[in-house]
Amino acid sequence: MSFIISTIATAITFFVVAYLLPQIDFDGNIPGLLVLSVIAGLVNGLIKPIVKLFSLPLTIMTLGLFGIVINAGLLLLIAWLSDLVGIAFTVGGFPPDFSLSAIVAAFIGAIALTIVGAIVGLVVKD
């Protein structure tokens, strides 16, 4: 039951961020949004702890600010994985165009996902 609630909360978060930020685009339906949130959950559950462990010295040196870089990179990874499964989710035109605007959009999107996710987490109780 907890997995279903967290998946729906993540889907709501992605929907709100895609609505608020023009650089983050989601052209899909509710099942696609749920698949996107499952992809995000898998990336955050499996890959993020490993990346955070290996980047621990950088995170300590930057007093935690390197976490934004990690979240931005993982957001680009989520966009790439969603493109592989056929979900139209782009971050600053990535995929297919990887450019500076995609990187900037990933940073802004990572910050927005954190803020909106915290608000949704306060509203949706597990």
C-alpha cells in the first residue's frame, strides 16, 4: 500500500512540476505518468544511494550542495529512461538534444521537484 501511495505522490509531483516549468515537458496520459513515477522511484531507490555514496567527499566539501548536481543528473537519467520505454518526458529538450539548456533545466527541475515533493509529502500521508 505504501508503494502505491508513494507512486501516486510522485506522479502528482511530476505533473505539478511539468505544469509549472516550461522546460520540463510531459505529453502523456495518467498511465504514462504512473509509469514515469515508477521509473523515478526505481532510479531514486536503486541508483541514487550508490551515487550519493561515491560522491560523499564532494558532498561534504560543498556542504551538501553537490546533492543538487546529483538530483539534476538523475532527472536527466529519468528523462532518458522514460524515452526508452516510450513516454514523452523531456527536460530542456533532452532527449534527444543534450545541451546547456537541458542541464540548466535539470537543475531548475531538480530544485522544483524537491520543493513540490516536500509539499506533496506534507499533504499526502503514507
